[in-house]
Amino acid sequence: METVASEFPDTIYIHISGYKSNTTNFGNLFGAMEDMKYLAGMLAGARAKMDGNPKLGYMATFPIPEELRLGNAIALGMRQTCPECTMDVRWINTWHDPITEKEAAASLFDAGAQVVFTGADTPAVADVAQEKGKWGITYDWSGSCKVERCLTAPYWNWGPVYAGITQGVIDGTYEVGWQYFDADSGGLGLYGFMEGQSLTSGLADLPPEVLQQVRDTLDKMLAGEFDRFDVFSGPILDNKGNVIVPEGEQFSQSDIDQFPPGAPGLECKFCVYWWAEGITAELPEL
């Protein structure tokens, strides 16, 4: 896309995720899925605690900053409702491979996890949870949460974001560069909690105070009163007991996007090369 953008300067190109932009006709777009993963972590922690098995699993795709920050957001949410919970990680190195996803999910469940998250694109984790009598949390689209043992799904709702960009291109106000949206954009969702949705069976019997805590936090997110930087507000410890984000401080965008040391001129202070407290896995090789 970067190459083609330079060949056709009168056309605007936008890349989802990644990190590149030429600030003229090649833009970058992504959103704060860490908001929804944090809430899902709260739900998963409460479910595991209620089931008497405080173990979670995270089926991560590639060892990039996006997957580390999302895993850390899950763990931070998990510890809000289940401080004793732990979370293991499996790397599958694919965004979409139903067979590999099923194998990784089964590995985590068989290793003792009660609730398993996926960072990939198929409902495989929930299908395996159905077979094992445990719980899966799917990803990407609301329709992925379709079996009884699917607890919830953090998902994207690209329509409002795309519509806003399209209108901006039409009227000449769209600024090509780096756009990173939060829940107040309408571009993010948590299955079971958005308008017109009902709680899944795995959520419905959770403690009412947990469900209310999630609803209250989601309402703040949708109102623009709680964003990705609030998710990563101190104090935050890593799984070695080190203070990563001191009390009173929080992430900046550079910390969300990058491994250390960050790009020249955009260096990160709390860069996401760490696992949060409660995660039992080792860091991937840089």
C-alpha cells in the first residue's frame, strides 16, 4: 500500500493497524481494542472465580506490540475482579487458521484454563470450550459468539469510523496521518452489553456487582470519560514484581504502539515489552 500510494498521489489509502503513514495520501487507522479486552478480562476473571478455577488463557497471534498490550489489558481487567487469577499464553503466529486455533485452545484448556481468549479471527476457541465444558471469548465480530460456551466477544464496528472518514474525504477535512479511536467513536463493542443485545448464559449468572461494574465502565468509555490511557494507568506491576507504570502516571500513545526504545523522536517510556502481573508466560524474543 505504501508503494502504490506513491504511484497514485491523488488517491487516499488507509492501512488498518500497522504503523506507517506518509501524511499526504497514505494514512494509518486503528482503535483502542484494549478498552474492550480490559472489560472482557473483568468478566473472565469473575467467571473463573465463580467456577472455582482461577486460571485463564490467551491465544495470541504474533509477538508484536498490539498483542502484548491487548494481553496486558486482559490481565489488568482480570485482576479487577479476580486478584488471585493467573493467565497463560500460547503464540500461534497466524491471524486466521481454524485448525491451529483449535489446537492452541485445547492446549490451554487441557493445561487447566477455565476461560480462554483468542486474538485470532475464527470462533474456534468457543467451539473448543463447548467441547470441554469451559468458556471461550472470541474476537473481531459480534456474530462470532454463537455457542452456549462463548462468554462474550470484544469486537469491531468499523461502519461509523469508515463513514466519518469517507465524509471527511468528500468535504476535504480528512487529515491523512495516524488516527487511533476509542470506544466513544462507536467503533468498538463488547458482545452482550451493547444496545439491543442480551447477556450470554455465561454472563447472566455472574455477580450483579461485577456486571454493574462492567456496565458503569463501559458507559464511561462510550461517553469519552474513560479511554485507553485510563486502562494503562498506574500503579501497574509486571509479572516479575517490577513497577512499570507508577501511581499517578499513565501510558502515552508511544507506549501503546511500540517496543522499546521506540522510534527516534517518538521514544516510549513504558513501552509494551512486558507482561502484566498475573501472566505466567515469558516474554517473546524481540
